[in-house]
Amino acid sequence: MTLQLNEIKISHDNQPLFDSLSIIIKKGEIATVMGPSGCGKSTLLAAICGSLSQDFQLSGDILLEGNSLIQVPMELRKVGILFQDDFLFPHMDIGSNLAFAIPQGVPAKERKLKINKVLEKAGLKGFYKRDPATLSGGQRARISLLRSLLAEPKALLLDEPFSKLDKALKEQMRSYVFEQVREMNIPALLVTHDPDDNAGDQVVNL
Amino acid sequence: MINRRENRLGYFPRIMIWLFSLFIFFGLAGTWLPSFGYLPIIGNTEFSFKPWHDFLTYPGFLNSLKSTLISGLGASLTALTLAIGVVSLSYGNRAWSLFEKFLAPILSIPHAGFAIGLAFLISPSGWIFRFISPELSGFVNPPDWAIIKDGFGLSLMFCMILKETPFLLLMIMGSLSRIDIQGTLAVGRSLGYNKFQVWFKVIVPQFFPDIRLPFYAVIAYSLSVVDLAVIIGPTAPPTLPVLILQWFNDPDIAMRLTGAAGACFLLILVVLIISLMFLLEKATVVILSKKAVDGKRKSILSHITRVSDLTIFSFLFFTIMALAVLVVWSFTWRWRFPDVFPESWSLLFWQKSFMKVKDPMLITFVTAFVSTIISLILTIGCLEYELTIPKEKLTNDLSRLIWFLYLPLLIPQIAFIFGVQIILTILGLDGLWITLALSHLIFVQPYVFLTLSSIYRNFDIQYTNIGAILCGSYLKAFIFIKLPMLMRPVLFAFAVGFSVSVAQYIPTVFIGAGRFATITTEAVNIAGGSDRRVVAVYALYQLLLPMTLYLLAIFAPKIAFRNRKKMQV
């Protein structure tokens, strides 16, 4: 299970955003792409997860477990993504937010059980019926990560996920995310401008 | 990926554009040809200028043109001035926030019902005179004054001002949401300009381009309105659109040709006046853009904030009182002039009318419901399509689309709906309910699109993207994430579209071919009747449907998301 970028190039109006990028990320590994804001880091992630706007032109190949993702629609790529904003669905309670991510075919009872289990593990026991808007920033960030992972992605993209948290929380959340990704044993790609975010695996500068 | 969605969604804008084009093209053709004497279904196949000649030499033509111009131009220019003045002077103060709250319900009131209430309020035997008589005015009997249905169309103009100013204000508010008002005011005032000067020199020029088309729609509407003019406009002769309608309905079938010539004349008139307004705007911009940087910090206008607040209060006064007098009349048994309240009350007229309005209410409801649902689907389909195409291409598409959307509002209804009816008759499709619903759709669609589009476009697509990634289906994310999150604006757009359909008069009369009576056509038909109690009941029935929908649009999301803080606005 690897995520492989082969000579990825993204252009806008025929202006390339960065030099062509190639990287191989093994399972359980968290690769870091570093670069100042505006260098096209988020655009790179959009290209990988499939939400790249048609205003951009993409060349090169993206392979997940050896299969090219280029022609696969976003929703079928099985590539999860996490942003600095939590994007919890404001009209659903925490439980429904998480249930939304669980693949179909899992019976209702089991879904509920599973959700309660991950909530408990995350130290958020009894949060099933809570309104996302009433949670703290750190709690929301954790739920958002749990939600991404419940969809059972085959790779995870992290778009500056810690930049909005305060210093103490950042530290906590960082180790929490890294721990979860390693436990899931999937390749992960983190983009950031903060050198502290690096997970100890390979680092690419854009 | 996105391309596949693009192909499927591409049908929505295409359907919309085809539907609009068909209606307008055949509508105009079906009006212009008869205006030159060509109408095979009544046996006229010779082209001639006789219809135009008959129309232009009609004895009442000049008087009719005069009252049409006074009421139509007077109403649209006054409404524009008031709307810009009120927003510049009162924005953000207490009177404004009161007005903001009432804006949606005010706009939901169908024109016909409102005009009936207003007539009951301001006529010589109306409520206002009953309040001040006989003590203040000395009248024991209603004075013999032509306050309503006056020959100049002033009462008609007044009624339209009351309805159109809030409409333009709503359009301005939509545009203002894109401008940082507080920031602009702070910068402007720190440069030594007072609040009104900042509005006048900096903010109005920013939003005016956005209300240009709505203003043109107001002009077209004011010059061609029929139902209001029947209720509260001049009578001998009536305004041009009413005159044209009378010819279209004349027992002498050849008069339809004269009517067609009149309808085409009305279209030319509207086009000319809109062009004139366009030139006037350009001239004003040239003059005012110099004035904007002349450095003057003072203006006498800044001292008339009170006048602006007073305008707001009088709007609220007339609207609320017009509704109140309808309610009072509908429960009246005996009410003599100059008593302030009825002598005796009764439920009789509500009871008597119930059986009579049942069918028209049902037709009104089903037609409004179906046309608005189709319109919502088309609108959302078009807006989703927008998301799949590159931005550069989009800006071109959009500027064209917006003109297209406004087209049915810029062409006088009577100038193409008659033509549509002619074509439908030739095709043997006249008097079908489905064509009636489609004709309503043409007028519902612009409003639904304009109400929904800006909020819909502002929706953060990351929510749908993340939803799609999480559940593996874009459609599912759209249905369970995007639509519920947009429930408020979608329901609001539904209520707007619904009330537009309910208020349609001309399309219902023509396309329905007299086979479908809605509560609006019924109310307009009996408005001239002498029994105010019956008329009041009908007018209230007409208000009932849109009001209910607006209440639903306001309260349903509140209840559904009562435990969701971020969904409360």
C-alpha cells in the first residue's frame, strides 16, 4: 500500500506552480511537503484527492497501490483529507457526522457501537448527541480526524491541520494524528509551512 | 471525474434557455404578426397597418398613454429614489432593522390583494377618512373625490411605489452583502466625510450596477401592470395595458388585432424608456464621478435622516393598515360611514365564500407548487453546473445568463403572453394545466434564481467535497450535506417563487384560456364588485397562501435545527 506521485506538475494559465514533484510514500509513513503559503501546497493536495478545480492543468501520475487515480472521481478515490478547519457538518450531531463516514453495509447497531467505541478511545465519551458548535477547537479537530479515518481511506492528506490550534494543543494534536495514522498503517502526506510539523519521515521542499 | 458531472448537469441550463427562448420567441412572433393584420385562425391572412392605425387613432389613446406614463414612470423613478435614499440615510439604524424584519412578509403580499386593501384604506369612504370623520374633516358622507382610480393614475402610482421600493431595497441588500459597509464607512469618515457622503460618493456607485436590471424590471412591470390597474387605476380610459386586455377579450374577435398592435406598442415604449434610463445613468455617472472627488464634505441631505425614517414608518403603516382593513371588512356585517369600526360583525362572508374559493385555491396551490419545484430543480441544477466549469468560462456564461433570466421580467407580459396563447391555440395545446404551470415557471424562475444564487454560490464546496470523500458518493453528499445546510435559503427561494406564481394574473388569464380560475383571477374579477365584505375575504384568501409559505420558510429551519448553534442565523 503506497501512494506514489510521478512527476506531478500543476499549472494555471500555463504557469507551473512548482517544479515537477515525485515522491513515494510507504504505508504508515507521513511524508511532509514544506513550503511558504501560496506555493501551491493545497492545490497539490486537491489534485491528489480529486477536487482540483478545472482552472488548473495537471500532468504526471498519481498512483495508489499501483493504480492511477487521475481518471477516478474524487468520491471513489478512497483518499481522505483533513484541513485546518474541521468542516464538521453543522446540521448534524457528532454521532451523525461520524456515521456519515462509515462505509455502507455496516448495520445500524454496529455503526452506533463503533462510533461510541472511537469516541471513548478519543476521550470524548458521551459526545454522540452533541452539537459540533458546542465543542472546543481541539475536540472538533479530533472528531474531524476520527471522521476521516472511519471512512477507511487508503491514504490520508493533511492540509496544515494544526495551524489554527494554539501551541499546547498543536503539540497534542500532532502526536495524536501521527499516532492514529501509524495505527491505521496508511500512507499520509502532510503539507505545512511550519517546520515543527514534520513527522520524522521524508521531507520535500516545494 | 468532474467532466462526467459536467455533462449530466449541462442539461439544466440548456433546458432553461430553451424554455425561455421558446416562450419569448413564439410569444413575440404571435403578437407582432397579428399587429400587422396576420392572424390565420380568425381568417386574416393579409398584412396591413390597419391594427396600428386603429390603435393609434383610438379616441382614448392619448389619455391612456398619459396615465400609463405618469403611473409607470412616476412609480419606478420614485421607488428607485426612495430605495437609494432610505438605504443611504437609515442603513443600520433602528427604523432600518425594523424594516428589515418586515421586508420578506411585505414582499410576499400579492399585488392584487394589497391594492384592494389600499383602496379600502385611502378611498374617500375608506378607513383613514372614517378615522378623521366627522370630527376633524367635517364629513358626514364620503367626499366626492377621485382619490382612487383618478384619471392621472396617481393612486396606481402610489400603490406601485409601496410595492416596488421594498423590492428594490431587497435587491440592494443582496448586493450590499458583498461590500464591507462598516469598513468603508470607517475609512470614509476618518477622511472627514459624513455618513451620507460616504454612502453617496462611495457605496451607491458600487451597488448600482447590481440593481440596474431589477430597476429595468420595475420599469417594465410598472408600465405594463394589469391587475393593479384594474383594481386601483383610472377607468375611462384605463391605462394602456388594461385597454389592450379589453381588446383581447372583446366579443368582436377582430379587435384582437388592435390589441396586438397595442401590446407591441407597449413593448416599444418599454424598450425606449429603458434605453433612455441607460443613457441617463451614463450621463449621471459622468457628472457625479467628478462630484465624488470634489472634496466637499458637507451636504444638506445628511440632515434628512428623519425624513428617511419617516418614509420607512409610512411604508410599514400603509402596508399593515391595508391588511388590517381587509381583516376588519371581512368580518363586517354593517359598517356605516363615518364610524371607525363596524356596527355589527359576522362570519357569514367567510362561510359563504369557502365553497367558492375551494377550487381556485387548490388550482393556485398546485400550480404554484409544481412551477416552483421545477424552478428550484432547474436553478439548483444550473448552479451545480456552474461548479463544474472553469471560472474564466463561467464569467462569460454568467453575464449572458443574467440577461436571459431577466428577459421575461423586461418584456411586458401582455406583449408576449397573448402571442404564446395564439401559438398554443394553433398547436391545439391551449387551456392545458401543464402549459399554465410552465408559463408560471417562466416568471417564477428569475426570482427563484436571483434569490438563491448568491448564497448558493457562497457555499463552501469543501463541505461537499469532504462529504463525497467520506461517503463515496457526490450525490449522497449533495443530498445529506449540502441541501440540509442550505435549507434556509432554499425554502426562502421556494416561498418567493411560490408567491410569484400565486400573484400571476396575465399568464393565468391567457394561457389558462379561462379554464383555470386561480384565487388571483377571482379576486381581480370581483374587485370591482360593490360588496366590500366579499372582496375583502377574497383578497385575504389570496394573501393566505404566500404568507403561510413564508412562515414555513422562516420557522421550519429554526425548528429543524433548534439544537444546532451554527445553523442559527
